[in-house]
Amino acid sequence: MEELDKIKKEINSASDLKELDGIYKKYLGKKGEVALALRSIGDLSEREKKERAPQLQSLKKEIEEEVLKRSSELKSSGAEEALRGEWLDVTAPGKKAELGHLHPLTQIQQKVNEIFSSLGFEIVEGPELETEWYNFDALNIPKDHPSRDIWDTFWMQDKELLLRTHTSPVQIRHMEKHQPPIRIIAPGRVFRHEASDASHDIQFYQLEGLMVDKDMSVANFKAVINEFLSQLFGENVKIRLRPSFFPFVEPGFEVDMYGPKGWMEMLGAGMVHPNVFKAAGYNPVNWQGFAFGIGLDRIAMMKYKIDDIRLLYSGDLRFLKQF
Amino acid sequence: MKFSYNWLQSFFSESLPEPEKLAELLTMHSFEVEEVEKKDEDHILAIDILPNRAHDCLSHLGVAKEIAALTDSKLKNPSPGLARLGRESKKLLQVDIQDKSLCPRYTAYVVEGVKIADSPEWIKERLASMNQKPISNIVDITNYIMWELGQPLHAFDFDKINGANMNIRLAKQGEKLETLDGAAHDLGADAIIIEDESRIIDLAGIKGGANTQIDSSTKTIIFQAAIFDAARIRKAAQKLGIKTDAAVRYMHGFDQNLPPQALERAIELLRETNPKVKIVQKIDIYPSPQKSKKIAIDTRYVNSLLGTDISKKKMKQILEKLGFGLTSLTGGFKIKDLGFKFTVAVPAYRLDIDAAQDVIEEIGRIYGYENIKPIAPQGTLAVPRRNEQVFWRSRARDILSGFGFSEVYNYSMIPKSQEEDYAFPLLELTNPISDEFQYLRPWLMHGVLKNIASNKKYFEAIKLFEIGRVFFQEGEDIIEEENFIFALTGKENAANGFYEVKGYADEFLKKLGINDFYFDPTFSEEDEKYHGLLLHPARRAIIRADNNFVGFVGEVHPDILSKFGVEGKVYCAEFNFDKISAAAEEEHIYQKPSKYPEVVRDIAVLVPRGTMVVEALNAINSVSGPLLRDIDLFDMFEGENLPEGMKNLAFHLIFQSDKKTLTSQEVDEIMSKITKVLEENLWEVR
């Protein structure tokens, strides 16, 4: 079979389809060697015929297979060649997609909502324009009392109305209409009449939480707030409670979280004051609860390393488009 | 308030923990220590005394008592034994109080044989640590006592008091006083004053009068230690704009047992420079002594609220360290007598303890909140109800950011200057922070226009959206609503801009499942009043669903844009989001596509320019029947090749049946009906 090997070599040396076609014709074309040999088989003796015919048939088959194989090899590399001609510079910039952006406060709010929803908290909202009663009196902050001085308030020309200084009124409104157990968060915009600077503005977003049940305790609060802060900051946080004062809770505390700069004040909290339960229509003897409040602007500033709170209300697209 | 470490140490014989360590203890159990600063031989602790402890802890003794409870150290009492009176007590001074509510306790010593001199060094040092300038022995003592005990003291030169007579009353409108610092004050009707026979000599509780001040010739003095009505002091200090350290203490009130203790201490100190002074008169007007308080405590409630298992022995320990006396209900002192219930006697100097939860805080904070182990709350597994407004708001935001808009948050207030852009009254703040924040916003549009104006420097094409509360007055009612706005700019061809914002408005509503709405170019009188001034009069529409206002869309009025300094055009759509979220639908109903082919026919009609597309659509729909699935306006133009004042509208009409393949003939029949009705309107069909 050196014949066959020689032919195979020849076939595989074809560098393009045209050349291959020529080689095919040389052997199996109308005037091809093998074809001619096959046709002239009739001239041979019976014995010679019996020997030569299968040989030639098998040769023909081998040649055809080899040519097919070589042909498909050439086709794919030929296609490859063509494709390689269609080169693009892949390091040039891609087309800018027209992206929309959610405000960083929206993103923080959504994350916080998710965390509390997964803990079984309902999200409740209330008016920004509030009455004095819901914003102060119901929360154990009576008129002409020094504790009112803690909040600098925006008053409307209609003196009974003000821009709420915290979202605590929402808790009262909710308790008035629902029986315990209560598990809610009340997020929203709040207002303070103070000079704006890099860390304070006349408006910001607050989130308050409230859990009321038969025997809600400080220990329960610790567990819940630990869970919340860990999920928010994505790791096991180290917290501490220390004594503080707010008229609507007793005991009252500040919760600090440990960070790279040491202990940072995160939120105010405490056990709901009996006077607040009374204002909401609950009998304080039967119920215990905790409440807490945290500033979302501050969380956004911490998480995204924003250095000036006023950027959040500036409408500056160079800032907003980064989120 | 700033505290001297050495001064605090002076209350104890044992050494206190190092300043930093002490600061940590106080922060964790009493008040936050913001800073510990070394100052010469001393350390100054800046302690943030909580508002509800201002009545007892704005003094070194007060904080020393806290420290005693925290360190188990015993307090030395800075108050001496009884001072000795002079040979005989004389009646030199007459004090009258008009209304005992103004001054619940008035205590004073008249002291003879005074020699004005410098205070001893150690007193000067202590005052220096409080940043108080030393003046003379008498004046320094009054300040010293305030910092040490929390009782403000005032000293009068007895000989300057006309008629040896003092009357305490409220000031009358128009009365004046020149105070020690040389400032003249117009006293108001809330100020408590002391007058002698002929003039006012003291703005009680706030500042002394210049006319009776101590000077180098003073020989006889009155040391005054009193309790004045807290609410009035607070009001007067606010009105007059003078908030002295004395006033701050009076505003919060304090232990009514303090005045005589303060006077005793003052005499003790005075004897250092003036060993021979004589107290010749002691005055104490105290008609209604402070009542002691008793509170019933149940140990089970304490542990329930804190989530702890503190033994009653431990509770007793803590409370006794804090100066609370415990008794069982039957009066015994033994632990086993206490059972679950006991009574505490509140120390006189704690005005903040009124009820059980106040006592529980005392137990909890001294026990240490760090010792409370977190316990996950037990409760029924109830899936919280979804807040619909929050849900739709989130959806709406996703839709707009999907369209390529960026979200902004603006202030809820708008400038005074914008009042004229509205034809209805705005809600005004009594105490705005400035003119820029005078009114509450009735629409979101102004905030967004302000944003566009400032972003124009950096961006050509701007797409913004905002969702937030707006406020306005409707008759007697004050309304607060949630609105949603999106706006775009950068499209100079007005038609492109308008139809783009309209397209977004259309898709926005549909994506929220609202399909039943239309764009109404007709503005009623009320529409004009509330929305008219903001939009270009010929390029605006009200969006109505169920015939109710749901929002508006349009090109912003050029006058408004020029006010904001915005060049070019701005297109916006603003919605009442409360109405949108009420109408929004989440459910989709799958419509099976027909298996029979569509037949599309085009039709063009020449109409006068003022004819609205909706008129042609209505005409076509009136005769076409259900087989006309969709009408798609694919071209709208005027210009050359068309007659003057006319425009060409071209539609794809898409016919389809669910039941069979439509024949050409069937479609032709409908087309000729359509052609007929269009021609009846005097429009030329092409």
C-alpha cells in the first residue's frame, strides 16, 4: 500500500481547496488514474479481476475519505482565516449604556427595609407635616419643659403644625390603630431648625423601630439591634449600650458600634415610657416595648464615604451618577 | 460641663481610678466623657451630663456621688458642721416674697466683718480649671460653691441695699436693670426680680445688679442661696438672651435641701481669708418643704424589663450605693423580708426619679448594660403586611432608572421668590432658616428645575426624577401628598422633547399596570389655577384616569425657565403618586396571540394643522369594529409638497381575527367605511 500512503501524503499537502480538487481529479476524476484503472478492469483475466477489483475499490474509498477529511480541515481553517481578517480592537471603550441611578439614600433605605422585613417588621409611614401633640406631647415631651429644647423645630404659620423632628409620631399613630404585639419600622424625612454644615442639614432621613409585646426587654433589644447592624455592615459587629436620656423611653441608651476610629455613636434607643403607652391608648401595666432611632444619612455617609451631607440634597449629577 | 479630676478626687480619701479609666467608667454607667485633657497638675474631663440629670450633676459633688456608686468608694462630706452664729442674731434684713411659687425657698446669711481680699491659691486653681476668672474672696466663693455643689449663690453688699429691705416679685413690662457686667436689660413680665426700697437690685437666678455688687469697701454682705421657679427662669433667660451658668441650674431645678448646705460651706470657705466674720442673721423662708418620694418596686418587673436575672440582694446593693433607702412593704430591712416587692425612698437630690422605670434604669446602668446578654425575642411568626405605597414607589423608581433617569432628593422648602409662580396660597414657615426655605413646596417641579440649571454646566442631556411629599392648602384643609416627577432636557427640537416625555409617561403608567388613562389638552379653571402657570400653554396635557387628575405633562413655561437661568427647553411629567399607587396593578393576564395572520393596511389623511391625532383616531375607531387590532401613527409631517396650514397623518392599520384568516374583501369593507368617515370630516384620504 505504498501507493495509498503516497496518495494520502499528496492529499494532505494540498494547501487550498482548489489544489485539493486538482489532486482528487488526478486520481478519481474522469481521467483519473484510479478511475481509469477501474474502468479498464474488464480487460483483465478472471483471476486478475478478482484480485484487483477489491483493491481498487478500497483505494477509491480511502482516497475519497482522505480528500473529505482534508477538505473539511481546509474549510475550517479557511473560515478561520477569513474571520481573523475581521479584527477589532477589544481594548477600545465600550458604548456607554444610558444608565439610570437610584439615589444613595434610596439604596440604603431599601437595604434597611429588606433587613427588617426579613425580621418580620412591617414598614409604616406618616405625615411630614405633624401636629404638636403627635410630635411632642404624646411622646412625653411637654410644653415649656427643658426637654423640648433638645429639638429645634420648624413651625408653620398655623402654630399647631410643625415639620416633624423625628418619625416617632408615626409609632403613636400606629399604636392608636393597632393592638400589640407590634413590630414596625417607621422611616421618613425629618426636619431640624439648625445651621447646616458638613454633618448637619435642615432635613435628613430617620428610621425608627418599635417592638411591643408582653415581656419585651433590654436583652431582646440587644439581640435585634445586633442582628440589624451585622446585616447592614456585613459582618459581626461589636456594640455597646451606655446610659442616655430621651423623654419617651426609660431606661434610655445610646448604642455605639466599634469601628476603625474606635467607638462610634450609631443610634439612640430605650424601653418605651409608660406615658407614651398611655398616650397611644395602651395600658402600660400589660405591655413592654423598645424603640430605637437611627439616621440614614449618616449610614449612607459611613458606607459610601461621603464627606458632606449636603451633597445628598444637592441634585448634583456628578455625585449621583456614582451610585 | 468640664470637671477637674483633682476636685473630684478631693471628695474621697481613697485614690480614684486614673482619669482615663474613670472616664470609661462614667461613660459606661453614667454620662459620656467626651474628652480627658491634661492641664498642668490636673486633668479636665469634659462630661456630657444628660438633660435629666442637670439638676444634680452639674456640680462636682453630684458627679462625685455617681463615682462613689461606681467605685464602691466612700464620699467625704464637703459640708462642715453647723456654723457658729455671732454673739446675737440681729434682725437686719427684711425679705418678702410676693408669690411663693416664684421662690419656693429663700435662704440667706447676713455676714459682718468682711474684708475683701484675694482668694487662697487652691480656690483660684479650682476656679481656673473651670475657666472662671478669680475676682475677690466673696465673689469667688459664690462661683466656687456653684461648681462644687450646684447651688448658684449671689452676694450683695448689704450697705448698698436701700432700706435693708428685699422684695421678690415678677418684673413689670418696661422695667430695667443694669447687671454686674455693665449690660442694661429691658426686663419682661416673666423675669423674677428682687428690689429694695427704691430700685431693682437683682435679676433673680440669672444675673446680679451692678448697684449692689461687692467692691473693695464692702464690710457686710448677704450670701443668698435660693430656689427660683424653673419655668420662669427658663422663659426669662430665653427672652433676654442671657443663659448664665446660674440660670442653667435654676432652669432644671435642684434639691431644695441644698441652699442651707451651700451657705454653711460658703462660710467655711470665707473663714480661710476672714477668720473673724460673724453670721449675724440667718433667713430661711421655706413654706412648703419638698416631699420625699417613695416608689414601689417589683423585682420580677425589674428583671422582665431588663431581660436579666439580678438577685434582690444585688438590687439592694446597687440602690443603696446610689443613696436610695429600701424597705419591705412591712417596713423591715432584711433581704428575706423583701420578697418580690419592696419600696424605695428616693434621695432628695434626685428630681428625675418618679416611677418604677426610673428606678429600673438606675439598677440597669449600675449593673452594667454590657452584662445583659442578648436574647432573641420570642413571638408568633407573622408575615408582615406589605406596605403598598413602599412597594409601588420602589417599582416606580426601578422603571425610571430603567429608562435612564437619575434620582434626586431636594429640600422640602422653596424660596420666597417663587411664591409668584403659583396662583394659590402656599404654606409658610414661621421660622424659616432663611428666605431660600420660606414655603413648603406644592409641586416637585421647582426642585428639579433648580437641579437642571446647576447641572447644565456639566451635562448636555439631563434626565432626572424625584419622588417626595408636597404640601398645599385647599380651602380650609391642609393637604400633604406624595408626588412623582421626571424631567428631561437636551432635546432642542420641541416636538422630539415633548413626545419623548409623553412616551415615558405612557410607558411608566402602563408598567404600573394602569391602562385606563388619557391625555387631555383641556384645562379646567381649577386645572389652570393649580397647574397652569408652570407649563407652556400650547404644549401641555393633563393626564386623567377615570376622569380624575392623575398628573400633568408638558414643556415647562419659558418664563419659569428664564427665572432659573435655564437655556433651552425642559419637558416634564409630574404625578400625584398617592393616586397612582392606589390604581396600580400587579397582576398580568396572559393574552394568547391569535394563530391567524395580521393584515396591515396603511392610510394617510391630510388634516388642518390644529386637528388633533385623537380626533382622527376616534373617527377611525367609531366605524372599524373589533377586527381593527391596532392603529399605529407612523408619520406626522407638514411642509413642502403639502398645502399651507395642513399636515399629513399616516397610520398603519392592523387587522386580525381570533377565529379565521381575514379575506382581502373583509378588510376592504372596513377600509372603505374608514375612508368614508374620514372624508365626512372633510379630510382628504391619500
